[in-house]
Amino acid sequence: FKILLRSKAFLRSGFGFGGCFADKATIEGEFFEATVAPLRRDVSGALAQLRAGDLDIVDELAEVHEALDMPVLLVWGDRDPFFPLEHVHEMVRSWEAPITLEVLEGYRLLVHEDAAPQVAGHMRRFLRAHTQAFPRQATSA
């Protein structure tokens, strides 16, 4: 795996991180430094994390989602190969919470990496709309 992480072709492929980004050049920037470079140095922690993972939690997410009662913002790439948009529409139909779904065209799984300014814009609008509903607490010195 460490050898594969040294291959630009692997990193840009569907087996690497190619399916995560609309712009595969994103793989070589900050994402690379934060994600790939540490794995190149020592993959043992990541492998231990994968082995210890409990995929049963994923099956329980539907119940968790149904229990949400606060406003929720989802920003999704319409070309996400891992969590396709049609599945997102199915998922949010079962939620009781008020859902805002913003779909960014042409983006994939890591839309927050590929389209950070657009995602931040949606977050600002959402937070402004929902934090105004809560009065500010007076702080004591």
C-alpha cells in the first residue's frame, strides 16, 4: 500500500482518491499533505483504524437520522460515486428535521475540498438563517 501511495496514477485512479474529486489536481495540494503524506510515512495507524471499524454503525444511521429534530444542512456533489444523489434524496425523505440540501453540479465525494468557497457560502447562509432564531446569551465577566 505504501508503494501504491507513491504512484500518481494510483492516487488519481478510482482505487486511490480519483473518485473523490472533480479536479484530480486537488489530490496533490493540501489534501495530499494532510492525508497521503502521513500515510506514506506510516500506514499502521490507518490500517488499525480500518480493522477496528464497526460497520454495524452504518446500519444504525437511519434511526439516528430519523431522530434528528434540528435544522440540517447537506452539501452534496451531484457526481458523488460513493453516496449517489438518489440515495441522498431517499435518506432525507425519512427525516423529520428540516433539511436543506444544496447540490453542487460537477462535484464528487469531497465537495468541501473541491469547492470550498461554494460550500462555505452555503454554510454561512444556513448558519445566519438558523442562528438568528436563538437569542444571544449575555456573558458574565
